[in-house]
Amino acid sequence: MALYVQKFGGTSVGSIERIEHVADKVKSFHQQGHQIVVAVSAMSGETNRLIGLANDISEHPTPREMDVLVSTGEQVTIALLSMALQKRGVNARSFTGWQAGIKTNSSYMKARIEDIDTSAMRAQLDAGGVVVVAGFQGLDGDNNITTLGRGGSDTTGVALAAALGADECQIYTDVDGVYTTDPRVVPAARRMEKVTFEEMLEMASLGSKVLQIRSVEFAGKYKVPLRVLSSFKDGNGTLITMEEDNSVENPVISGIAFNRDEAKVTIKGVPDIPGVASKILVPISDANIEVDMIIQNVSADGTTDFTFTVHRNDYQNALEILRSTANELDAREVTGTDDICKVSMVGVGMRSHAGVASKMFKTLADENINILAITTSEIKISVVIAEKYLELAVRALHSVFGLDAEEETA
Amino acid sequence: MALYVQKFGGTSVGSIERIEHVADKVKSFHQQGHQIVVAVSAMSGETNRLIGLANDISEHPTPREMDVLVSTGEQVTIALLSMALQKRGVNARSFTGWQAGIKTNSSYMKARIEDIDTSAMRAQLDAGGVVVVAGFQGLDGDNNITTLGRGGSDTTGVALAAALGADECQIYTDVDGVYTTDPRVVPAARRMEKVTFEEMLEMASLGSKVLQIRSVEFAGKYKVPLRVLSSFKDGNGTLITMEEDNSVENPVISGIAFNRDEAKVTIKGVPDIPGVASKILVPISDANIEVDMIIQNVSADGTTDFTFTVHRNDYQNALEILRSTANELDAREVTGTDDICKVSMVGVGMRSHAGVASKMFKTLADENINILAITTSEIKISVVIAEKYLELAVRALHSVFGLDAEEETA
């Protein structure tokens, strides 16, 4: 007998039929003798409907009242799912965020969970019942309703699992697991049975949008095993775990992420002296532009070229700021392009394997793909290339690093 | 400077435009220096939408989860109204039932308010702010969300006014006050400036559906002056008060109520001995049929005729039960009709004026209207007549008792 926290997102509870389906799933786990805590989102579309009402009234609705408003979405779902479970003879009970004892700070619309008083949920579990909790919400120290920010139901699930010491936090989504890369780009992409938190973090931030990055961080910090599964298909999904798989079979590379939303800007011929990097980047961050990769190479003539990538939406803005900086620094030239993309290979196995980078670069060179920039971390190598080569690069790397699914035999 | 509790029903907050209009109204009171507590219902249609979702899942959703579900309706309204007030520069703050400190018993879907801890609302009022409370809901002793039953927002308004010692509880509706009778039947019907609680109770129970009867009882018990006003038109509405108006101008009759939903059944020739009335009525109440008027006259030959009225929906059922009782009691005959209506004249002035009844009966006789049954109370005389005479009777009485509005001079 295990204790599972099961989180169902808005699509999974998006209609009465789907809520009934979730109730079937929960009931079958409960009947196997497991203790079940369910965390749910608002029915898909509901949060947007509520935000629309607020925006009809005010361009700048106050965050406190926004949280009072949108938190009703999950409250509707917990009531409906509890009814569906009760209809099936399951002892179920709904808990709003505050009824579940979820205490947060007072940062409306992006609150952080500070503590969970599990006593009310424990009483229901001890009575053999299923606990149905409204995700995404909590209560601050002054009895104000707070929300964790959009998609925060994942975080609720993980936090509940941590507080209750659950055996697993299962995140049900509309995909059946985490893939080695996007199957729309590489048809041979494979579902991973397991992935480490570190790998997942690198992939999440790179655009594998299966899970909210905060919930993965949270799960890693509290050592809560996380499993991503499909609400609609049966299957084991992908287990996200702290354990590195040390078996011989352990692949060097776990997955390949990519991101098309990048643009690259370069300021050329700046004096290669201390403080130059900050002189370039401070005006950028003052303009609320987030910088992703930063590359600086020493140059021979006492000046250097400084390159960084930003979100494509910030490209024009970043270029303008950089031109003004170039004037001040007496730099030679500002250039840039938004026809680029970033491709990243991720894998904890990379740590102990030299040669991943050179194999990657050789693969790209064999395809005549020019590398525009490179950064590396412990478990990741990212390159910037022209966007038109994205599919070619990802497919080639996926194949060369042995990630392709074996073809099914007829 | 006064403290007003203002209650706005579902129609008054039924759209964004109407919520904006309510915000204008509240702001103007607040700007006059008054302390304002607003109690609101769910936007019209919303409660039914939520109940529909529940019924899609289950024919018998559990009352606890129904309350979790439908209480979201008012929570949406408080957030939106608070935003609309804030947009107008008014310091407003929303309170769910539990945030407002409204404690109820545990009778889900029909809970009764037991206590209100006003400290959180007081803090907001003391800070010069407007309090916006979700009507219709509260919290029981075990932290469960409860609702007061449909239309219970009136009760919330009155209970808040009582707990806060408000100067007036203002109930905003889609009518501009309480009328001497239904203007659709008597075009000359007049809005009353004032009416006593007792009169209002007699009229409410007779079908003047302006206010929930429970909220009127409650207001009378806690001596909270109640005012019914229109959300859409300006005007003073009608004040419901404990004070009887002792001025010479005080009319004997305040209003005329009527009810078409009645049916009359009679059991004839039952032995005129103690215990017969209960032998007749116990099977009726066992069948959950509510009895309205009861009339029994002594008869000369040792038997009597026993008549009572029931809701028209219960007519056939009551007849059948009565036939079975007639067999047991060896009664002579059972008769009945559902082509009747009840007309009631209400007024505290009646107490000190003999002759109201005879004037009423003479008026009806002058119109050749036969009276089928009569009951009286301290401040009310009701007659049962054939339904076809309803309009004729009400118009004649309204005119004879001086209730007609004076014609406006051109």
C-alpha cells in the first residue's frame, strides 16, 4: 500500500466526461488499497473566462481580488470530482487550498508555499477516504486567498507529496511522458522510462514544456519522486528521480531540447578590460530583457567581441540598447540575427564521458551546419545554429547518440 | 454618518455593466461619509449553471460538495465588485463568508447563521474602506463551507446588519419598493413608504415575493430597519420598521395580498367530537402536504363540516387522503375545488378599527362575489373566493379602502 498524490491538469478535467474518467482512474488506484490525494486544476478555459471578466472591469485588477476570483476555478473542480467519486461509492472529500492547510506568503498571483498543515487531510486518509485538493491556491498569514501563479497546480501536487511523505507524485498530462526530443521534429523520439531531476530541469528550461520548472525544482529539493503520465492513455509515463542510473546501459545523452524563440546580438571591438561585460549587460537587464547564453572570446588586438542571446520578442529592443552602448564604449560594430535557434544535448552521463562535445560538433559539421555559439554546463551542451538547420541537426544528433527508438518488427 | 449594509441580488450584479452600476451606487454612498458593507449574490444564471454541472455528474450530489460548488458563484461577484470599486478609487476589500466570520450550523444547503465574528470587517471599516461580502454562505464549526439555501443573500445582509449594529439594511432588487398590491392586477397600486415587520410577514407569506420571509423574520427579531429599493431606479423604496405609525394619517389597511395557488377541500358530516380535527389533519401532514387556512363550524345535528386549503399541486393527493379518512370517520361527503384564490387585507391599523371585516364583506357582496371561507388574524383578514373574481375583488377593495394612488395632475 502506497500513498500517491495524483495531479490532474485543466485538460484532464476539462469536461464532465473527463472528470468522470479521472474519477474512474482514481477509484481504481484506491481500490488497489493505495491512499490517494488528488490535486486538480480548474476546468480548461475556466481560468481564462474568469480573467476575462476581471479585464472587462479593469485593466489593472488588484492581485488580491484576482486571486479571490480565479481560485474559484479549482474549487468548482474539487466539488465536481468529489461528487463523481462519491457516485462511484468512493468516500471522497474536497479541500480548498485553505481547508487543506496550505499556507503561503502574501505574494498574490505568484505566492510560494511556506507550510502545509496536513492534519485535516490525514484525518480523511486515516478514515480510508480520498482527499481532493484544489491546486494552485493557498492562504496567507492574514487569511487572504492566494494563488501560486498559472500552472501552479503542479507545485501544489509536489508540495502535498512532500508534506505527506508520499511515495510518488504523479502528474497527469496530455502527453504520456517525457521524450528524448520533440516527436513532431524527430518521429523516432522515444519516451524515457526515467530521467534525473537535473536533466529534467535542463530540458524544462529549454522548452520541453511538460512540467512547470518550479515544481521540478521543488520535487528535487524535497526528494519527491515525480512521475509524468497521460490522463488519457494507460502506461508508465516517465519517472523523474534523484537516482542516477549507474547501469552499463546508461546512455550518455538522455535527450535533446531545442528552442526557436532565440535571437543573437553581438557587439564587436569593445575594449577587453574589466567591467566591460557589466557595462554592456546592465542597460539590457534594466530594460527587463532576459539574457540566455553569454559568450565572450578574447581577441588579439586588445578588444573583444561580446555575444548574447535574448528572446526573439526582445531582439529589436536589445539591438537599440546595444547601439547606444556601442557609442559610449567606442565599440566597432553591433550585429545580430533572429534567424537562429538553440539545440541542447542533456544527460548526466555526460559528466564522465569526454568526447560528447567533439562528437556533437563533428555530427553538425558532417551535415554542413555552422555553429554560431556554444555554451556548456555539467550536463548540457548548447549550440546556436541557423534556424533552418534545426530539424536536420536534431535528427542527426538523435540518431548519432543512439536515442532513436528501435523500429518495431512486423 | 451612518453604517449601511447594502444587499444586491443576482439580477443587480448579473453582468459586468450592472456590477459597474452597483459600484457607482456604493461609491456615492461611501463618498457621503457613510460606512458601507455590501453583500452580494452570484451573477444571475451562475448558480443554475453550477447546479447544472453537478446534475450532469450525479442525480444526488452530496450537499457538502454542492455547497463547495455553488459558493464559488458569490466569490466571483465579490472579487469583481471589489475590482470595480478599486478602479473608482474606493478602498474596497472582498470577504468570502468565512473571511467575514460568518459561522453557521452544519445543515448544508440550508444552514442557519449562528454567529458572526465581525473583527475582520471592522478593521476594514475602521480603515475607511468598503467591505464586500459574499452572501448566502458561511462556515460550520468543522471548517466546512455551507450555504444558507437559495436566495439566502437577503439573510446574510440582515445578519451582517444585526451583528454590526447597522443603521439600515438596504435590500436592492428589481422592484422599487413594496406595493399596496400587485400593480399588474391593480394599476393604481401605490408604493408604501413604510410598512411594519408584522405586515410584511403577512404579505410575504401571502405571495408578495419581494423579500425572503426568513430575512424579514430575522430583521424583526434583531430590530434591524430594512429598506427595499430598486437597483436600477433612484428612489426611497419602502422602509420596513418595528415602529407603528401612530399619526392620524395612518391607514387602517396597508396592503392587499392574494394567492392563486390554493385549493379547498371539505369533509362534510363528521362527528363533532374532540379529536376529529387531528384525525383529519394527521394523514395530510404525514403526506407532507402543507395546510394553509382551516375552517370548522359547529353544526346542529351533532356533525360538523371541516374545510381547509392546500397548495394547488397537492389538491388531488389531499382529496384522496380525505376520502380514505371519510370512510374511517363515517363522514357524509368529501368535496373540493381548485378554482379558488385567497385575498388578504393586511394592516396593523386594523387592530384598533372595528368594522374592517364588515366593510370588506359588504364590498365583495356589492360586487356579487360569494365568500367561500374566511380566516382572520390580528392584522389580517383573508377570504377564499372563486378565482375568476380575483381581479374584481382586489381592485374594489383597493379602491374602497383608500389605497389607490392619486391621479397625477397634468
